[in-house]
Amino acid sequence: MTDLDHAIWWHVYPLGACGAPIRPGDPGDWQGHRLGRLEAWLDYVIELGCNGLLLGPIFASTSHGYDTVDHFRLDPRLGDEADWNHLVDQAHSRGLMIMLDGVFNHIGAQHPLVEQALQGHGMVHVADGVHRGWEGHGDLAELDHDDPRVVDLVADVMKFWLDRGADGWRLDVAYAVPSHFWTQVVDRVHASHPEAFFLGEVIHGDFPGIAREGHLDSVTAYELWKAIWSSLNDRNMWELAWALERHDDFASKTTMQTFIGNHDVSRIASTVGDTGAAVAAALLLTLPGMPSIYYGDEQAFRGTKGTGVAADDPVRPPLPEHPGQLHPGGEWMHRLHQELIALRRRNPWISTGRLQVLDKTNPTISYAVRAEGHELTAHLDISEEPRIEVTIDGQQQFSWPQ
């Protein structure tokens, strides 16, 4: 399996970042070669300090990508096989890994399997002549994970894209899929692709247990994410301290994918402001785990998740054609991320270190990460004069503001 201890991901939602129309009726061509727009950002990703692209859904779908209608075909809004091959070549030539977002809990209601299930051929949950909608969403049809043909399908999809240059998989809604299903799929895929890795989306529950039982390499640290923004928003570091102690336990048992933003949540800078976003970035990059940076968070992008069919649009925006067109107002946050990532790169033991909270008050917290005879200490202050101080083995390595 790929060594995830050194992975830092730049997480991008391709349909949004590449400027594709999202819903039928939106302006824009549903046939295009937009995936190539990401090539202009690959050197930017490297210069930021990341070594992996975590791509949101890229498969043919009805609208937002999580309603797949063909797992074996690139979404025509993004391009074709040649566009995919070119991106893989350009990413791999720079040493960037590629993780794909696999939506295998449900499929789009217009997927051919749904009609087949309605005719009595299974693979999708059906009752009273209607497919079961995921969490009440009629446009999303739940797969029947007890049907062995679904195991076959998912394993075949994974191997198909691994053969074409993908390096691993994010498993959407992994927490809602039976662990025995993931075990069968992962073991089958590993038989032919032993280096492939699997990240499960887990929002709550026994994080290490879900990883262990499903043979997953990593799970999402949603509990830590919630504590970070909530404690900064409420100026209550006691909440964060509690979560850090739990995170230490989780991270000692499995690789936790840490994040402060993704395609489903409001932007950190919109939630806690610039100062809070800077503190959140320091937490992300000095704590054990496998960090991912959601595209634009490193530029202090704003965006608040709304309601209705367009709820996610504000947090899934198009990128400029190239990094030179970014607004200069975000450069300070970009430099802060670069410095923190560089610190982590110089001290890779942070990823697997043990975490201890040293002190906390309402607006301050201090903690240590220790491994291999080294120690990182961080002091975060969000009072009237906010401050971030990070030392390694007693020597100051990072401070903000400078």
C-alpha cells in the first residue's frame, strides 16, 4: 500500500472548479474538455507543498456528480478518455498521486440499474415499485450491498480506474455501507492492485473500528473538524481539548484524514474569520493524521453552504484559468499554508506522533506532539491579540503574526 504518512492532499471538486454546468438548465455546454483546466494548477499544488490530488466525482452523472449514471465513463462535461489520460500523465510526472471519489452507497435515479431493479433484477433497493432514495433524496437510489453483483460492480469500477492511473479511492458515505461489503471489495481490489489505498468517509461513530472492520486505510476526522470550527467560533478551547484527546486515541489506531474544509461544508474563513482560519490551518498541519486542503482554503476563499438545490454552489466555485489570476488578498494565507506545510515536511514524524494537551483556557490551548525522540509544541491564542507559536525540540519554527 502507498505510504499515507507523507501524503498531503489538495482536495478539488472538478465539476465546480472547472466551471461546468451543474444542473440541467444551467448555462453552459454539457459537452466539453474542461478537465484540462486543472493542469494549470498542478505546479501550484506542488509549490504549496502537497503531493496528492483528491478529486471529487468525475464520472458521468445527472447533475452534481454524486448521482452517477455510468461509473466507467468520464463525465462529458469534463471531457473524454484522452483528457483523463493527459491529466494523469501530467500529475504523475510531477509526483502527484490521484485519489478518486467513489460513490458506491447510491447511484443516480437515471442509472440503468434502477430501471432493471424496478423490473425485478435487483442490485438496487426497491419497495412497492419505487427505488429507495438515499436519505429521502429521490434522485439518489440506494444500492443493495448484500447483492454479490454489487460487490462485483464496485470492484470492477475500482480496478478499471486504477488501471488507468488512479492511485486510491475516497469512499463516499462509507459509514452507511456495511463493513463486510468494503472488506470484500477492498480485498478483491488489493489482490490485483496491492498499492491502492482506501479512505472512508465517516462522520460519527467508532472511527478506528469502521476502518478496521472494512479493511480501510484511513477515515475522515469529522469529529475533529467540528471541534476546530466550533471551538474557534465560540472561543471555547475546552471543547477542542476534549476532541484532541479523542483524536490522539483514534490516530493511534488508524490514519485519520484531517481537514478544515471540504465540498460539503461552509468555508472555514466564512465560519471563523481570517484569524480563526489561520489558527485552524496551524491545527491542521501540526496534528497527527493525513491532512487535506480544500481548494481555495489556502487563499482564504469565502463561501457559506446554503439551502435548496443550489446549497453547495457557494463552496464549490470555479477556479480562475491559472493561479496568476487569483485575488492578491489571499496571498498571506497562501504563504502561511506554505510555511506550515514546509514545517510538516521537515518533520514527517508529526503524522504518526502521539498528542497531548498541555494547557487550555477559553481562548488559548497548548499541546505537544511527540515521536521518534522529537517534540512539537504549539500554543494557539485567539484572544484580543491572537498568536500562533510552534516549536520543534525547543526551537521556534513558526509564529504568526510575524
